[in-house]
Amino acid sequence: MRRSPRSPIPAVLLLLSCAAPAAAEPLPRRRPSTGPEQEMLDEAKRLVDQGRIADARDIHLTLWRLTKSASDAFRVGMLSFRLRDFQVAAEFLAIYFDMVGTPEAPKIWVPPGFKEGYELARANFAEARRHVGAIEVRVSEPGAAVLVDGRQVGVSPLPRPVYVAPGQHRVGAQLAGRQVEVPAAVDAGGERTVWLVLRRADAEEPARPSTSKAAAPQGAAPGAAPPRAARDPALRWWTVGGLAATSVALAVVGGVSVAEANDAAGDRDAAFVRARWEVFRCRPGLPACDAYAEADGRARTFTGVSVGAFIGAGLAAGGAVAAGFLLAPEATVRVGAVGGAPGAAVSFGW
């Protein structure tokens, strides 16, 4: 019986694949979806097509809790951005960037067209960050539950900042019956670092206050010396506004006083002319002399008031400028990997 000839190419390829060095491992793929998971994905897609974005996001949140996959984090972040839920959008897009890396250096297997989706996610993340603040929590001991406004956001050390709405927040940590909580205010687009020291029951060391991002050096150990106390934005605006308002008010008073002094000086000069024509020497009781004395007193009084008002206005204006500089927001420039991508970022904190 005659055998059909076989091509040697498959065998050669098999040998080459076996002999190839394992220097670079293949990037892991997403775990294949099971039947229920695929049904949930199909349902979420149907809801998106119907415009029911919130319901679709709820499905992807459920999938994220089950799979912890980058694709689910991406969908939750992008759908949250469409809902203008910028806090959740920033949180899940930051998780997505940490998981996938960059188009130039991906950490996992990425599908075709990944770069376009990545750049869109980057743009949405930047826009979301304009509306929310970021709090980086550093705890003196690992394994502590970290809470923001009473909600647990993770266990120390946290891998990334916590994104919150602008305003005042309560940041705390709990571990083995020990707990600490401090207030922290953050502006939209701003970033702060909060240092938390868990004390033992017999310790008297106070908790570290919340500090601005610029005051805490990068990579500082939790036991390092506490940075400068944080600045309250309201203090700056009240101080600068009060001094500026005082300066304007004093300037108005000075202007009015100058006008009154000029009028009084005119009356004084007219009275002086009348006195010279009516009598040779002024003495009390003469109308012209009394008018001259009264106008001269008013001129002197308003001149003194105007000089004092202008001096006070200048001092208040200088104080407003000094307060603006002394209480100005601190800027921090971070160069290197920013959210998983090389670049630079500038953040402001009070």
C-alpha cells in the first residue's frame, strides 16, 4: 500500500517551538468567560445599547468583584465617566492603568486596538481628576484597615491614592483594637498625603496631622518626622479677603476725607480773605474770624484722617499680598511613572 507523502514543515515548526528559549514568557490572557459570566456581559452590552448605562455599570461592578480583570475595571471606569460619576471613574481607571501597564510596555495580554482604548481612558481619567481630589494614606503599620468617611477603602499600604469629592473628609485606620482618625481637606484636582500613626494603649504620642503632598518626601518611612501642618483654604481666603476689603474701605475713607479737607481749606481761605477786609486783627466773636477758625479746624482734621486712612489702606493691601503668598497652595511636581505611564504631573495642596 502506497503512503501519501507528508510535509516536514509541521514537524520542523514543532521542534523549533520546543527548542526556543523561554526568556520572555507569554503575556497572560484574560480567564475565559464562563456561561453565566458571558450572559452577564451580553446583558450589559444590551443595556448599553438601550442607553441604560447605570444598569450596565452595575453588572460590570458585579463581574469585577468576581473576576478582578482589567477589562471589567476598564468598563466600570468608562461607564462611570459617562454617568459623570468622576470619583468611581478615577478609581477604576487608575486600577486599570496599574493592571495593564502602557501600550509600549503592557503587563498583560492586550487585544488589538488596545492603544486607542488606552488613550481614550487616559483622556477620561484626566478629565475626571479635574473634578475630584486624591488622598494618599500612609499608615505606620501594614495590615491596618484604612477608612475614609467611615468606609473601608483597603488595607495598608494602599497601592494608590483614594479619590474623593472635594471638601473635608475623615481619614482613619484600625488595627487590633487600635485606631486613629484625622480630618483632611482636599480641593478638586488636588492631592494630599495623610500620615496615620497607630498608637498602643499606653502610648502618649499624638497622631500625625494630615499634611500637604509637597511636605512629605517621596518614599519617606512611616516613622519619619511629621511634615508641616496642613493649610486650611478657608483661612487663606478669609484672611486675604478681609485685608483686601479693609484696604478698599480705608482707601474710600481717605478719598472722602481728602474731598472734605479740600472743601474745608476753600472755606478757610475765603474766611481769611473776609477777615482781612473786615478787621485788622482776628479775635473771638467776630463772624469772619470764627468762620476761619472753624474751617481751619475741619481742614486739619480731614487732612489727618485722609493721611491715616491711606496709610492704613496701604498696610492692609500689603498684608493681603503677604497673606496670599504665605498661605498660597503648595505645588508638587512628580516626574517618572505617573499612573502607570511615563511623564510628569503637577499637584497643588494647601
